Amino acid sequence: DGGITQSPKYLFRKEGQNVTLSCEQNLNHDAMYWYRQDPGQGLRLIYYSQIVNDFQKGDIAEGYSVSREKKESFPLTVTSAQKNPTAFYLCASTLSATEAFFGQGTRLTVV
Amino acid sequence: GENVEQHPSTLSVQEGDSAVIKCTYSDSASNYFPWYKQELGKRPQLIIDIRSNVGEKKDQRIAVTLNKTAKHFSLHITETQPEDSAVYFCAAKARIKLIFGTGTLLAVQP
């Protein structure tokens, strides 16, 4: 089953905790992205990566960190510095100027 | 920084009518413009895209137009059906950075 997989589907975080969201793709795509979705605000870019060991900040990178140690994997860590982390997080991957494929998303809630 | 503006934020039409959603982008290096449909609780899925060397593209009831000079692109849905009800996002890609608009909630009334 080819595609892009995010886990977990639901995640609960206590105040002050760091949590890591997983994103794996077997599409052999070079570029990967993380977006945050809040109601009425569309998809806001957190981080993106073109190749292994290289990534750039998007528009709302504060309080988040990423790594790209393997082409297939692009995990996102939501740190305690992110003051309002409750949101729906979407990972995507793409080849050059072609369609971006999305994972099914992770809904993160602070409890 | 780069941004994509999308209008309207909500759109209600009667079944069978047409719907038009408009976007404006700021980065002149943008060369790829996809449109995504997102149903409630699901991931966005591509419905149509256009590249900067093309002015118009059509796929059955869906069409997209691009005006590079004005940095505008639009989605046109004809003969709307209730199953077209969803949130639609436009996006613009410059190099590898892919920026989305804020979305349009389309409601098709039967």
C-alpha cells in the first residue's frame, strides 16, 4: 500500500511536554512538508524539506522542530515552547512541480 | 513573505449553478498552482492543477484559469452537485515552497 502515513491519528499532550508526530512516505518523493490546520485559517506551513539533512522554516516554525535523516521520514516535534499546539497537523510529500500527497493527519490536543 | 489570498471564505449555491473561487499569489517565482478539496475530517485531495505556461485547464465540470500578469488564478465548478460541498484550497508553489490559501467552504443546496 503506497502512500504517506501519519501516526498517531489522535494525540494528547500535557502542558510542558514535547511530543513527536510521525510522517513516513514510500513514494520516493524528495520534498516533504508539515502544515498546521486551524478552523478558518487554512493550511499554514510549519517546515519543509527538499532533501535529506536539509529543511527550512515555514511561516509558523516557532515552537516546532523537525529532522530529515532519511528520505522516507520527516518527523515533527511540538515543543513546550509552542503555546497553542491544539490543531490538526498534516504532512505532505511531492516530486518537483507535481501533486502533493497528504497523510491522513494527526489531531493534537493539549489536556 | 509569500502569501496566497483566497476569496470568498464561504460560498453557498443552488444545485446546478456555477461556483467560482478566486486566489491571488505574491511570489512571482510561483510556477505551479494546484487546487485541493477537503471533506470533513479527511485529508485534502487534488482536484485540478495548472502550470505557469498554461492559461486554462479543464476537467469535466472543473476548470482553472491563470493570469500570470495579475497573479490571479481561479477555480470554476459548473453544474454543481451536493457532493461538491467541501472546503476548497488553492495553493502556489515557488521552487519547493508550497503555500496554501485560507480555504473556501462551498455549500451546494439541493
